[in-house]
Amino acid sequence: MIWTKIKDVFTSPGDRTTITGVRPGKATFMGTLRAGEEQLTSPVQGVPCLAFYYRATWKAKTRDNETTRVHRQAECYAPGFWIELADEPLWVVPKTNESFTRDDHLTILGAGIPGLEPGEQLVQTGDRVRLHGKLNRDNEQPFFELSRIDILEARPLETKSGNRAARRKAQREQRLAKKAKRR
């Protein structure tokens, strides 16, 4: 019992790869993500994902320098997904969620803002991650209320989606946006 308490004190919360022995409350888990029933579609690349971080920026010029300004940013999560731990999978529910779609992205592109640069970071099935949040129990069934994701190892984009046409269309739109920026 004493050794367990000492181990808990000196073990980094980021080192947890099992749910065994973890009490409800703040926790951090490392594992591989697996999709739930629903996934999102990323607005820029058009690929399925569990979460994405969108950010559209532009350069503002003053007399002496150039500053990057944020036009729009969004952080969106699928309604729920799994993290595969060493002993068992754990259901993950995001604490907050925004709505941002491809139509929103196209509206921003169509605004004609000079120098606009949209970008996104994807979190997808098969990514190795560290999740931060709160472990809860519902009728003795554990679930994790997510507050932050750190990507430890992302799968290469080519293997994440078989939707080649959507990827090419998104790349074409990015090239057109860059050309419009140069004008």
C-alpha cells in the first residue's frame, strides 16, 4: 500500500497507459485513438478525423514590420471516440465542442482577404496521443472527459484516408488561395 502511494506520487501522470488503479479525477493517458460511431470531416483537406484545429491567418503590414493576425480559429471534436490503453479501451468525451464545416472554410476563402492562409491540424484514428482531462465513472463504467490532446505520433496523411479525390480538391483550393494571395 505504501509503495503504491509512493509510486503514484513520483509517477508522471503522462506515463499512464492503463486504467487499472486510476481513481476518478484529473488524469492523463497515453494510447492510440480509435473512432466511435461518428467522425468529422476536416474542412481544408476533406479527410475523416476525430478532431481538428483550424486557423486562418493573414499578414498585416505596418510601416516597419509585418504581423500575423488570426481571422478565424476553431477547435472541433467528434462526439466521442476510444483510446486504446494497454489493459482496455476507454471511452473519451470532449468537454467542449465547436461547429465548423467546410462551408464555413469556403466562406472565409471567398471573402477575398489578401494574404489569407488557412491551415488545420488533424487528430485521426491510429494517432498515438496523450490525453488530458478528468476520469469519471457512470454506473461503474469509466469514461474520460477530454480537455486537451497532445499528438505524440501522427500517421502519415497518405495512409489516413482513401479519399484521394477529396485530398486533391483541397490541395487545388489551397493553391488557388495562395495565387489569390499573391495578387
